[in-house]
Amino acid sequence: MARNREITTIYAAGVIQGVALVTFPAAGTVFTSPQAYGLSSTEYGGMFVPQAIMAVAASLAGAGLSARLGAKRLYLLGLVANLLAMSLLVASRFLIRDHALAYGILLVATTCLGLGFGLTVPAINTFAAAFFPQTVDKAVLTLNALLGLGTALAPVFIALFVGLGIWWGLPVLVGGLLLALLLFSLGQPLNAGRAASPAPAHATKTRFPARFWIFAAFALLYGVCETMNGNWAGLYMTQHFGASATLASLALTIFWAAVTAGRILFAALERWFPETWVCRAVPWVVTLAFVVTASAPKSEPLLGLVSFGLAGLGCSALLPLTISFAQKELTTIASSVAGGLIAFYQVGYGLAAFGVGPLQSLAGLSLPAIFGATTLVALALAALALGVARSGAQSSLEISPPPIKT
């Protein structure tokens, strides 16, 4: 019974963390609206730089901190940081007339969100893998499917609250959920010694093996591809297609819903469509999605919705599979793998989140041109998937996990 409560806690954390993570991108049209914050594309993209930096730092420091503080404490600190981010976002709405001050508070808020993400996500991935040691791939895919569910819900909620004239209702809602989760988690064992094996103090100084860098490069490229869609889909719809804020929110919802559906689908089809096949195939779906998005005529916003859905399906399983493949193969640094890969994913996130603004304002590139150029990143992801999937195949042969019993 206690283990079931722990599992419920970790999976609930995945959903709520997903909503929190996309709260800022979901409100992108609010941040860039002249009637609200009035941020430029560069300011909007720059808002995510401290988030990425802090997420990278927290993820890389996670293994060492876990050895000293314990995984549960890091997880709880992550929830507190997320809660602070939502509180600052709500506070910023009262200072919109002071552009510099409001923007400064937003930067602090995204810094807190990066810290929360960098502490929470590696921890819950490690817990999920440890709770189901014989079915790691499915456990991590399931957790990330629930995280994806949260990311899909965020734009739905923002559209609802914008329609009611209270866009800030989303961070208020997320803050309430985080507080409830924090209080519930305090009463759960989440025993780091039982659920995970923290690295000893000296392990954080151990060099990563050469194989790790293949996974890391894959995670970085994936971060670029996901963020181009996850952070810029809404603005692409409004800037390129001239779509309404509601349609922009729908595009973001479709992307994250497809991410979630894909993770559930591929986990269910594991017996007939192995994870190694998935890892090799879906980067080509991402590549196709970028081609369609970049070439869609301005008069066809529905084609944009289709392309973002296609991108979500292609992105769906890649990050969780990368983490589970690496954890199974790199057993000597297993406690550091999730944090390390999340860190490189966040580097890719930061590059895509911030890079678009300067490319528009300084280089004069349009969003379709930038999305078209990102096709090259997707092609590199497809090439690198061969090495990642080969690693996954080798480790899968060693473990041969049976299906989860429900």
C-alpha cells in the first residue's frame, strides 16, 4: 500500500510538473501582446535563458546533492521552486505598467522554474525506474506520458482563463496543485536508499564514459526540436498564419497532446514495435513535420495544426527512451544519467528558446525560414538515433523485461 502511494505521488508529480513547465510558453501570446506585457520576440525568448541555465545546473548537481541530502529532499525542493515560480508569475501581472520591473520578475520566475524542473524531473525519472526495475522502459515512458499530459493541459487551461479574462488563473491553479502535492509528498517515504541508489560522494567526479556523450548529443538535439515546437508554435500560428489566440493555444495543445498520445501508444505497442525501432523511426517524423511547418502557406492554418501534431508524435518517445536506454547501459553512472541527460536536453531547450528572437530581429529571418533550417537538426537527430538505438538493443537483450502486470 505504501509503495502504491509512492508511485501515485511520483506520477502525479509528472502531470503537475508538465503543466508548470508549459505555463510560460502557453501564455506566450499574453507576454507578447501590446495590451499586456508587450515583450518583443527577443525578450520573450530571453525569458527562458535563466530557466535553461538553472535547469542545467540543477540537473548536473543533482547526483552529488542526492548523495548528501537524499532524493526525497531534492524532489521536495524542486516542488518549492516550482511553487515560487508560479507565485512570481502571478505577482508580475500587478506590475505590467513598469515594463522593466515586470520583466525582471518574469526572469526570476523562470529561474525558479528551471531549478524546480532540474531537481524534480531527474528525481521522478529515477524513482520511476527504481519502482519498476524489470520494466524500466515502460515505467519511464509512462511517467513521461503523464508529464506530457500536463504539458497538453496547460494551453487548454490558458485558453479557458484567457476567455474568462483572467489568464493568471493558470499559475494560480498550478500553484494550488503544487502546494497540495508538496503537502502530500511530505507524508510519503520516498526512501532514496530503496528507490534509487545515489552516487557516493566521489562518483560525481568520475568522468562520463564515451558512450554517454552519444546520448547527451541526442538529448541536446532533441531539446532543440521539441522547443522549436513547444515554445514557438503559438507565435508561429499568430505571426505566420495570422491566427487567433485561441487557435494558437489549440496548436500548442495538439503538439503536447500528440507527445502524450505517442508515449502511450509506443508503450502499448512495445511487443510488436520495439523501442529500438521507435527510436530509429520517429526522428524522421520530426523531420517531415518541420518541412510541412516551414512550407505551409499563410492561408492554411489548419495545415499548421497538422504539422504541429505530427511533430508531437515524432517527439513523443525520444527523451524517455534515451534516458531509459542510457540508464540500462551505463550502470556505473546510473544515478547520474537522468540528471546529465536532462541537463543536455535543457541546453538544447535554451538554444531554441532564445535563439529564435535574435535570428528574427538581427538576422532578419522569418519563423518559416527558422523552422526550415531546424530540419537539419532533425536530420542529425535521425542519424544519431542509430547509435542510441543500437545501445538500447544491446541492453534490452540483457534485461528482456516482461510486461507490467496491472
